[in-house]
Amino acid sequence: MPLEEVIPPTSKQTSSERLQVYAAAYSLRLVDCLREFFPCLRFAMGEEIFDDFALAYLQKHPSQSYTLHHLADQFANFLAETKPSTAGWEQFFVDLARLEHAIEIVFDDEGPEESIAVVRTDFSPQSTLSLVPGFQLLTFRYPVSSFYTAWKHTEGPSLPDPEAQFIALFRRDYIVRRHELTHFQHSLLAALQAGESLEQAVGRIAPLALAAGQTADILAADLREWFEHWTRVGFFQQTPTTSILDPTLRA
């Protein structure tokens, strides 16, 4: 079908010119969507630089779906490939994009509000624990979660120095919660998330903690404190008893 039959010309524009206007308007709409997905990254990069990369991203990864829910899925990878350089902050931008995209995914996907809690009373060192639906563990080279919090409160934080950051991300009461973790905590939760038993998960971090100078008693106390906190804030679908941690550690 000729273009003129689909988009009739006007007295001022040809059919091709009108089509270019529609195409430009659609591209700008998609850029606006990316701006909404990454408000903190847009602040960090600057409006003009962000828009340039957003347009380049849309050219390489055009929308393929009737919904815009997955429009930003490859944006962090695209930034890693193209390396947006602003005073050497390439990895910071990539990490920040990963964090904001993860927040969007956790908010939109199924969370613990739609699931049924699993009640168990038969915990042992060989038990496994289920983390709530939508739970994510993230590792960053920059403290982007701290930067994100500062941005939400002040709108003007300075770009941070490199520093590893470990984050637990999940939704509770339809609000995405971020919890900063230590390296040991992240490793322990990652083992539990992979389906390992409490004994196996604690066994992964215990030698490293003891080698770092912690005593068995201190580590046992830390484990009790961690699990009490994680249970209270809603990491698990079950309620583990902290009494099982001492024999797990001694094993």
C-alpha cells in the first residue's frame, strides 16, 4: 500500500515528512520512558548526556513489545558496552543503572503480598529457607544504594569513590526495600537462595570469618543477630529459630 494512502500529505508536508514527525515523536516518548525508569542515573549523568545515550540505546535496542515494561532491560548492559565516560565514572553509571532497573523489576513483579507464607516449626541445621518472592541479591563496585538514598533526600549528592556494596532488594507492603549487607551476609544469603541448607550456608562463611579474626562465639552471636533482623524485616517465607544456629556452627 502506498505511503500516501496510509498517511495523506497536507498542504505543508509530504507523507514522508509527516511520517518522520510521527517517528521523532515516538522516539521522544520512549526517551521520556527511559527518563522515568532512571531518574537518579539521569541526575548523575546530566540530562543531555543521558538523552544522548538513551537515543543511541533505542536505535540498537528498539522496543519489540506492545508493553514498555521491558524497554530498559538492556540499558545497563548497553552502558557497559559503550562506556559513557564522564571523568572516569563509567562503572558507577552502570551500577546505578543496574540498581534502578532492579528496583523497577522488583516493584512490578510478584512480591510477598501475593504469596502465602510457609509456616514451619521443624527447623534443623539441615533445613533450607525460602526467601520471599522477588528477593534479589546485588553486588556493586560503587556504593550506588547509598548514593540513591542521598539523592532521594537531597537531590544533590556528590559522585562517590569506588567501594564495594552488597544489597538485598525485595518488596514489602508494596514498597521496594533496600538493605545493605556485609560480604559475609551476602554470601550466606546467596547460599540459602541457591537452596543450600543452613549448615551448608554457614559452613561457607565460617572459615572465612574465623580466618579474618572472628571467634566462633562472636560469629555465632552475629548469626543470631542477623537472622533475628532478617526475619523481623521479612526476608524469609518461614520463621527460623535462632537456636539451631549454634549446632550448625559447631558442625
